Amino acid sequence: MMKRFHVLASSLIVAAVGIIALNVATGNAQAPGASQAPAPAAAPAAQAPAGAGSNPAPLPPALTSCPELAAAVRTVAASDSRNRDWPNLARYREVNRSVGAVDVVFMGDSITDSWAQARFAENFFPGKPYAGRGISGQTTPQMLLRMRQDVLNLKPKAVVILAGTNDLSQNTGPATDEEIEGNLQSMGELATNAGVKVVFSSILPTSAYHVNPTLGPQTSLRPLARIRAINDWMKNYAAAHKHTYLDYYSAMIDGQGMLKAELSADDLHPTAAGYAIMQPLAQAAIDKALAR
């Protein structure tokens, strides 16, 4: 992998050097895309050897920096890090080694990740031995790869799985409903085989009340029809396999069938008011799962 990184970095450097050479040849010694600034006073140009002509051309000035090249190398390094740890096992590896007794693990993406952080701590089951293992941006295949380290090895009594919304927005590439459902099923099977009770959480609804002009409506990125279809599958699958289905969706939609405007500032992630609705629903589902 390091060899591939060096190859990629070398390729970028070669490409950047080619661009620099082209700029120099055309009289533009600045890095590509850089704004044109007044040129500083030039040092006396080096002269060509005697006899080369009466009007020797000055040598081109040296290019001392290239911000685009530095940025490209940083991008390659970051990409290489993600490729070496695609499921981001490093995120919780050290924490898992020192964590105490855990009754319930919450596995998920940014919605779970944010919930367990300090700003929403009052809504994340204070005083209870529950662990948040969400990672922002993750999809079901990434979570599936994390199941053993971040859930099973903690030996919880139950796991609450909230996943799928980032699959719909193609964070790790296109995914069919069947592929998403298959990954959820596999996570449930791993937990069941380890004696861990499973709570499948519905995918939260999205809305179009706070549209980001760059991203477009969340209802387009994460269509409500697909969310409902996967949630219906999850509910039926949970009933057939003696798991517990946790229905956030129905409690958080408005009369338009979208996520209530006051429960999210970006049409996707819950606010404190959203988590305040989710917390008692999750606790009731946990109690039900443990009582089975």
C-alpha cells in the first residue's frame, strides 16, 4: 500500500512539474489557478555565454512554491489512509480496549456519532452503561466490517443498529435496497450468533425545509420512498427473526410525510429536540429486546 502511495504521489509530482514547466515556457511562472499579483522587481538576469547573440534572453525565474502540488500530496495521503482503513477501525480501537462493562452498543453513522457526544449527552442515556459506536458518513458495508471489534468484543446484552441513510446517498458508491438489507441482515446474524439481542432502528425521514444549495434537497439524496421501503423490510424481518424494530420514522414525520422542520437544522441530522424524541423510543425498544 505504501508503494502505491509513493507511486501516486510521484505521479502527481510529475504532473505538477509538467504544469510548472508549461507555465514557465509560456511566461506564467505562477502555480495553476493562482491569482495574478504584481511581479516583484526582478533580479538581474543571468546572461548567456559570450557570442550567443547581442540580445540574450534572460533565464526564467525559479518557482519557489506550488500550493496546488502541496494540496495534491495531502489529498493523496488522506486517501491512502482511508484506503488502508476503509471501515475506520482505528476510530474506536484504543477506546474499546479500556472500556468498562457495556450493556448496549449503538452502532451507526453520524446520527449515532453526534448523539453520544457532549452537546447531546443529556439525551444519550446518562448514567447507563451504553456505548456509542457511530462514525460519521459510514454505510452498512463499513459497519458490517466493524461489528466484531466495535460491538461483539464489548460483549453487550443488546445492539441498536441505525444504518442505511448514507448508502442511499451513495457515500461509498451505488447500493440497491437489497444490498443494504443484506448488510443489515448480516449484522443481525453476527449479533445473534454471539448471543446479543438486536434492535433494528428505522432510517430517519428526510425533508426539504433547509436546503443546502450546493447539495440539493435531502429528499433527493435520500428519497423517502426508498427509506420507507427499507424500513418496511426491516420491520418484517425483525418480526420474523425475533428481533426488535425501533420506529423513529413514524414519530418524526409531519403532515407532509417529511422530517419535522423543528427536529433538524439540515433536513437530515436531529437537533436536541429530535434526540429528545428518539431517546425514550430507543429505551423502550431496548427494554423489549432484553425481555425477550
